[in-house]
Amino acid sequence: MGLTRVVMRLGRNPDAGYPDGDEQHGYVIVAPLDKDGKLDLELWRAHKEKCTVDRFSPDPDEKADGWLSHRGSHWYFRYDEEDEGPDEPVFRLGDHTMRVGDYLTIHEADGDDLTYRITEAVAV
């Protein structure tokens, strides 16, 4: 499949104060996906400088930009500036498909685990 621009928006997280989700909070990821919509480690290795992550929010302090990173058997959202927060692990990201309608859980810098829904996936 190749590099794909994936947009994830905050899904329903009633315990975190988002009973209906929030379309204004999310991530835009350029991800190396295989034909099944899963992360492709070899494609990432060949294009890792293009595999970016942008966290968006109406609050400028919550915005961040970085890279999709892989260490050991885990995938992370890696940020380069201290004020953007620590790396964010994505629960079993390598096992999930990244197609419109799929859900992913991200361990946020503040310690919350929040669920996001994929709303767009377009080849770049």
C-alpha cells in the first residue's frame, strides 16, 4: 500500500470527559502500511524520515509534531521537544489495521489512555 496519511480523531471516552468524542483533538500520521492496512516495518525503515506524527487540538499547548518510531516490538509517537511531552506508546499498534472506522488506544503524555477513531486514510 505504501505511505498513507491517516487522520485519527478522539473517539468516545466517557471516563475522560469525552462522552461523544471530540473531532478537534487527534493525530495526523504518515504511516507505512502494507496491503492489509497494517504497519510495514521494512517500509518504515526505508522511509522513516517521512513517517511523521502531528497531534492537533484547539489548545496550542497540546499541539505537537514528531515521528512514528519503532523500538523492539513496539511503535511510538516520538516528539523532539521536551515541552511536547514524552513518547506516546500506541497499544498494540503493530497488530491493528489502520483503516477508516478502526479504533486505536494511545497512552497520552498525561497518563490517560484515550481511544481514537480513524476518520481518513489516503495514500501520499
